[in-house]
Amino acid sequence: RINTVRGESARALQFLILTAARSGEVRGMRWQELDLATGLWQVPADRMKSKKLHRVPLPAQALAMLQGQKRGDDDDYVFLSNRGGMLSDMALTACMRRHYDSAVPHGFRSTFRDWAGECTSHPRDAVELCLAHAIDTKTEAAYRRGDMLEKRATIMQEWADYSTKETTQ
């Protein structure tokens, strides 16, 4: 249904759903963080809750959205407010309240986690890395060098396919 809603807040919300990202990460996204040729979004450490760079593999649906966005300069926000700056911290929440009652944007991250845990057989660690969650123990974290990008790309594409399929109600 979000495809039928007009405006940048709705587009940002759609992108948030497709990537299972946090609102602030999406609202603060700038063109320079995106590599559309490789389908990768690199969220800088200063915008991440963990304060570590997070690489997000972009599913085909997210790439198509970005290719349809009006491209600005590298420093420009991808999803612009009406005044030309970053969308406010309430923009996505207000969009949801107008169209989806009491749901909140962050709930899509929970939905993604439930879907991945209940409907797929993907490794728990890969799913948690999709959400940019910290690894359970310091010892385990000390031994993890990679970010499972290829596995996460598969998960994110499956999620995008699942979350955009037409349903009958």
C-alpha cells in the first residue's frame, strides 16, 4: 500500500522497509554513501547506533527506487524534506499515523526479524548483522572479521521480495 502514497516521507518509509534500516539512517542518507553500480549503501559510523560503519546490500527494489529519485549532489540527502534538508525525526512516524493507524517505522525491523527467524533458515548471525546488531559476546566479536555481506544480500533480496509481493485481503 505504501506505493500508492505520495511524498518523500512515504518513499523514505518504503526504503526503510526494504532495507530494515533505522529511521535516522534512512533520513540522513546522502548520495555519496551509495554505490548503485554494486548495490551497496555504506552508512557512516557517526550515524550508526554502534558507531561502526555498516554496509547494507541493496535489494533490486531499493535500487529501483533510488534510480527513480531525483539525483542531487553527493552531499545532498536522498530523501529531501519540503524545505530541502533532511526529513524530520517525525516525518516517517507521521506518514505511518496518517495511513496505518498506530504502527511505527521501527516495527518493520521487528517484522523483519520475526520473518527471518520464523520463515527462513538463514543463520542467526547473518540476520542480526542485517539489523546491524552487536554480536552477543566480546569473545565472539573479537573473532569475527567479516560482515557476511553476500549472505546478507541474499537475505535482503528475499525480504524485499516477501515484503513487496501482492496479497489479497
